Amino acid sequence: MNLKIRLYIIVTLLALGLGVALIKAGFLQLVRGSALKELAERQYSRVTHYSSFRGDIVDRQGRLLATSVGVHSLYAEPRRMNRPDQVAKTLKHAMPSLTNAQLERLSSDRSFVWLARRLDPNISRRIEDLKLDGIGVSQEEQRFYPNHGLLGQTLGFVTIDGQSLGGVERAFERYLKPKSWSALSLQDARNRPIRSYLAPNSEDLWGDQITLTIDRNVQFVAEEVLAQTVRAHGAKGGWAIVMKPKTGEILALANVPLINPNKHEKNSIAKRNNAISRTGEPGSTFKMVTFATAYDLGLIHPEEKIYCEKGKWDLGYMVIKDIIAKEYLTPEEIFKYSSNIGTYKIAQRIGKDKFYEAIKRFGYGELPGLNLLEEARGYVSKPETWGLARFANVSFGYGIMASSLQMALMVSTIANGGVRVPPKILKNIQRANGEVYNPLPEYRPVRVLSEQAAQAMTQIMVSDTESGTGKRAAIAGVKVAGKTGTAEKLSESGRYAKHLNLSSFAGFAPADNPQIVALVTIDEPRGVAFGGYVAAPAWREIVEAALIQEGSVL
Amino acid sequence: MISRLILISSLSLLLLGIVIVYSSSAIVAHLGYHDSIFFLKRQLFYALVGVGVFVGAQYVDPAYYRKYAYYLYVLAIALLVLVLVPGIGKSAGGAARWISLGVIRIQAGEIFKFALVVYLAMSLAKKAERMTLFRVGIVPHLLLPGVAMVLLLLEPDFGTTVIVALVTFVMLFIGGARVAYLLGAVLLAIPVAIQVISSSPYRMARVMAFLDPWTHRQDSGYQVVQSLMSLGSGGWFGLGLGQGPSKLYFLPAAHTDFILAVIGEELGFVGILFVIACFACLLFCGFWVALKSKDNFNTYLASGLTSVIAIQAVLNTFVVMGLVPTKGLTLPLVSYGGSSLMVACLMIGVLFRLARGLKQ
């Protein structure tokens, strides 16, 4: 073997070595590249969670009803701590309110523990300045309701862990709550951040703003008046609905006693939004359906006199009594004096089936359409199942279940010339970038009554407030149409109890150009319980305020 | 032509090295020394000195190396001994490899590699036909480097030991030693190598990590796995200069022994291809010089110097790609490091001088 060949052999071997390296590089980079890259990225990247905030809830004028603020919470990473006892000592010094139980969490084997949540910002800053290893302060969202109890039941609330419970908070959660942002960031092997990808813009961290149709001022007056009325009559509670008949917009949805969503842990019983969720027998207010249907079908004549059995009518299968006993009454008088006997006689002219259809057309037994989860459907049984007594009972408001909202909707339909415009509480939603949208389907108005029938109804409702049971609802200078209601509640024994009443007043104003529909219910007033006595004055005060705010009449 | 290729490819590697040293060390330097160009400055300085050495080598007739080969060799061995003397030798990472001369620290192993090649070239040329004899061809040429290898292992510098062993065999083979004797020596070396490896826990761990890096990725296999991931991240064209995250404490020795991984990560397969092409070019040019040299000493010197660079390049790429266990070797001309760079420049300088000599 001469020198030349030996040189060739060596150069070939070394070149082979370089070739092998190149092939291996190709394999690693071009064949296994993406898999290796993924592994590499896994160790460089950390997911950072950004605290995001629910959108505000505002009233129709943009006045704040609910908002979110950032609060500081103190956490510890016990596994990263070398001397938990020393850390505990330093912490205790900086924040004396820390209990021993809280400090003991430092010695646990957990990787993450909350020490204290929702700190005073001064304290959190002091602790941050200590720069303790394994102790950190993070920002959390706290929901804040600046008007305290105002609209409490309707707004709902949000727990410390960001869970929405009830009301607008829950129903419109998906618009209010922003996408939870966790962005990928690059970190070095010593866990120092290098750069982040997909870091959210500040507007991404805010949920959409919900504008309600509620008017904060009307809401406030409604709650005040209700509270006074409830107090004056020693009642259990009360609720009121104020809405605009033409658009179906709810201006106020008041429930007394109030709850304060800022302190939602308490008041668990009062959380119910009675105005929309409670169903019960509607009582005489429901006579509007009977009258309106009879007018619509041309079954009553204003001049006619109907025999009212001198206040007591024994039908064999039941006895119907009137509070005001008369021999003959015009339809208007029947309505005004709230005669059960007269009302049933009118209902008999309509017949079960047509009457049932009319009830359904008014929206009873269906969700009114606010899209709140608490809304009640109520219940109307099928006419085939009605016995003779049931038909009589339904005609004057017993034997069916309805919510106050459904009754307000009925009044609104009459005020609206017989057209049912579904109620709504969501005005619109605004994204953080300013874009406005409304995700709810637009309901089409439904004609329930002829214009003439609605007119006739308005007339008898006006006479009710001018000379009937609803006189106390009259507003000086404004024609008011309304109907009182005094429904007996079923006691716990399952019987109607004379002393357990729901006193209500439902109506609209001005009668000739309806701007405001309202319904006020007072739950179990003591003493005189007539709706005209208990609820009508409250109704007047609320509607006056609403007209000033929205109707531009007074 | 050949000399120009040598110049172009080695300059390319040198310049690429400076860029990548900066890319891979800037952040670590900033955090460690509050000076992001801490390593860049030094590498630039070494490169300048290296160029000086290269230029200086042009004025030295290769015959002088032959003449002073013994002295050079003895000096190099002496340095290897000095490294082991406490107070003079400086250690880094558990190994004493440097001799401190005030501000300048010299890695004795690097100088020895040059001295070894010169000595072997001289000796092989002198022995010539008698190389086939065991007594003449094998014994002295294994004994003298053997002493150095023992000294190197004492530092310990396993990487350089392997280079020395391989270069010795390559040069003996080229010099005409009988293949049977060489094979016999290899067979004898195997138990010694096994003993050397198994006696040291960290070498054992490296072997285990080499055999199955992914199961040991948290400890002994960490570096290799990081290296593989860095390379893999590069794909065809890399993440872009400076864009690779591996140097952020993930990949140990990113600017020294594993600089090729950073090249692969930031410049991709194309970058690796470029580096390997440059070394291949040096390899072929070096052996071309060896082949064309009329003088046997020049042939052995050229092929020996080229072999040192090529073997070290191959081993370094193999380590980075997980083909052989980790052993602490720089990539010649590219990796950060003064002694390594200057000795590489010296070797290239001598090679260039020999190439230029061919024309005359």
C-alpha cells in the first residue's frame, strides 16, 4: 500500500464522517424537525393567564348598573419556598390581619395556595415591595354594583370565583364575559419571560357592555314607592313593572325587599325576581281578557244592562258573590265594580274555546320573551278539561297561573291598540371596540284585538280610575286607564284565605296616547287589602315619575 | 487555487463563528456580565490574534518545524505537566486545562495537538522505509503520545485524548505503519478505554445518556436532547439569526462545544450544510496539499494538520447530533475559545504556507 492509497483511504473516511453528520443533520432537521420543534417549543413556552373583566351593565341612558374592578389577591407557591416560617413572620408583620390558619398554608406541599383575597391595595403594594420568594399578588376581578340594591334581583350577581348567578349577569353571560385570555409567552430556562405572542389588546380583556332598557331613575322611584307602600301597609313585599307599550321596553322591574348584589351571600330568600318569576292566580285584573274578547267579538253593547243577581248567584255547582251587590249593571259598571257575576255572564257569551284562544293570544302560558332565565311561563289548562266552575273562575282570574309580567303585557297590548309587542329588557350590546349589536331575535308584534275593542277597553279602564275602584290611581291632568286587582292567595292549607291578598293595580297613561304601562303588586298587605286602596296610589306615583322621565308629558 | 480555497473556507468558518458566538452568548453575557458583547469582544480579539498567527506562519519555512520538532514536543509535554501543578493550572468545569499567564490563559491540550502533528511528521519522515518495523514504526510513536494521553486524562480532558489517539493512528497509517500492528494496538486500547470510561462516573453517565438520551433528558442526557431539539427547530432555513431560544440557558455550552446546534437552529439545515461544506473543502484541500507535496515531511504535516481539524470537526458534529457521547470538543475555527481558535489558525496558516509552496 503506497502513500497515495493511504491518503485516499483517510480522506475518504473523514469525508464519510462529514457525510454521516450531514445525513444525520438532514434527518434531525428535515424529517424529525417538526416533532423536535414541538418539544422545544413546549419547554420555551409558558401559558400566561390574563385577568379579564366582565362588561358593564348600564341603563338606557348609559348610567352604570354593574361594573368590574380589579382587586389584588395574595397567593403563595409553597413548593418554591425555602424558609416558610421566615416568610410567614415577614408577612404577618406586613399584614397583621393574616390569621395563623392562613399562614400555615405556607408550609403545605401544594404548588399554589390563596392566602388572602381582595386585599386593600396599600397592603398588597407593601407585600409586593417585600419581594418575597414564592409570594405573589395577582389581579382578580370583582363585580361591583354602584347602586347597591337597585335592580338587584334583575341584575343577579357574580361570585368571588367569577360565577354568575341569576339575572342579567347569568342570562347574558356569554356576552358579558370576555374570552378568558391565556397567551403563549416565551421563557428562558430560568423562567424569565422573553416575549409573548398573542398578548391580548386591552379591549380583548373586557367583555361586551350590556345596555338595558331599564331607566335607573324610574327604577329608583319604583323601588322607593314600593318600599314605602310595603312599610305603610305592613306587607310582605311588593313588585312593580313599568314598560313602554309601543316598544315593549321595560323601564323598571322592581322587587321589594331589595337585595344588594354586592353582598349576595345574604338575602337568599329575597333573591326571587317576583315581578317576572312568581306565578299565581291573577284575580280580577284578568277580567280585562274577558271584556276585551267580548268587545272584540262584538258580544257586548255599552248601553245594555246585565242582570247581576243582586250580588249572589247560586249556580248549583257553585255560588258566585260580588262585593258590590247590584241588580242591573252596564258592562262598564261590571268592570268598574269588578262584578264577578257580570263577568262570568259575559264570558258565557264568548264560550270556553274562543275564550281560551284569546287567553293564549294575550300571551298567557308562554314565556314573555325577556330572555331572562327566571321568567315564568305560567299555566293555562286546556278548555276540554274545564268544568263549569273552572270556566267561571277563569273568567274572573282564578284557576290559571300567570306572572305579573304577563299581566303587564296584557295591559300593554290594550294600550297599544290591541297589538302585542313582546317585552324586552336588553336594549343592545356594545363590544369594547364600539360595535353595537343585538343578538336576540326580533319578535314580530301580534294583533290580539281589533283597534275598536282596545278602544272600548281603554274607555272602561278610564272610567275605573275616574269613578270606580281605581280612583286613587288618577293623575291630575292625565287620563289614566287601569284596573284594580285583589286576588286571594292560597294559604298553606290550600284554601283561599281572606287575609292573604295580592293587591294590585295595572294600567297605562295617558289613556289617549299611551306612553307608560305599569303594574304594581303588593304582597299580603295588612288591614284593608283592596288593590284600589293599597296599590293604586303607588301606581300613580310610579307612573308620574315614569311619565316625567320617559313620556315627556307632565 | 488550492490555497485560495483554504483561505475562503477557513475565513468563512471564522466569520460565521464570530456571528454565532455573538448570537448565542449575547443574552447570557448580558445577564452574567452586564455586557452583551463580553464574548464577542474576546472572540474578535482571538480572531485578530489568530489572523496574526496565520500571517506569521507564512514567514516560517516548514523545514523549521522539522528542525525544532523535538523541542516543540517537549515544550508541549511540559505544558501538559504544568497544567497539573496546583497554582499554575487553572480549572474550569472540574477540569484543569489552562495555564494562566496573567491575563492570557493557554489551553495546553490545544498546543499539544500541533506539537504532536509536527513531531509525528518529522519522525515518520525520518523513519521512512523502516516504518513497517514494529520496533521503529509503532513503539516510539505510541509511547510518546501515550505519555501525553495519560497527562491529558489526568486533567481530565477526554476529548483531546481521543483526538490525540485518532490523529496518531491516522498519521501512523499514512506514514506506512503495518495495519496489523495498528489493529493490534486498537485491540489493546479497547480494555484501556473501557477502564478509563467506567472508572469515571461522569463518563459513564455520558455513555448512558448517549445510548438513550431521551430517558435521561432531565440529567445526563439533557445536553444532547437540548441539542437535538435545537437542531430540529431549525428545519430547512432556521429560525433566523438571533431568533433561537435554545441559548437562553436551555442548551449548555451553546457558544462553545454546541455552537453547531445553534447554527442548525438559527440557520437551519442550510447553515449546517454550509459548515460541513467548508470543512469538507478544507479536508480535500489539505489532502491535496499532502498528495502534491514532494517532501515526505510536508505530506505528513499537511495530512496530519488536516486530520486534526477534520477529526475534531467530525467528532464535534457527531456529539452535537448525538452520534457519539459528549466529550467536550470545540468546533475548530467556529466555537468560542482563544487557544482553540489560535491553534486552529496556526494549523490553517501552516497548511496555507504548504499550499503556496506547491506552486514554486
